[in-house]
Amino acid sequence: MIMNPESFMENKYQVVPQTATKKPAKAEVSDAEFRRRLKNISEWRKKRLAQLRPKDSR
């Protein structure tokens, strides 16, 4: 089947509607838990950067 180039271009730029998805509810996190998670992330980043940093930077 041979397609007409003009019809192909029209079909190429048609907008396809996306299905609407509902976002899950935000988890309730206490202030203390939030601070603890931030501290853990900070410690992990420091360790990871120390691993990635070359031993002799000269």
C-alpha cells in the first residue's frame, strides 16, 4: 500500500492524548525523620565523593 506523503505528514503531527494518572498521596514524614534522612544523604555523599576523588590530585 502506497501512502500519500501529505497524509503521512498530517498523521505524524497529530496529538495523541495521554492517559491521566493520579499522583500518589504524599507520605507524612515527621520533622525528625526528615532531618535524619538529610543527614544520611549528606554522609553518603561525603563518602562517595571521597571515593571518587583521586588519591594524588597533583
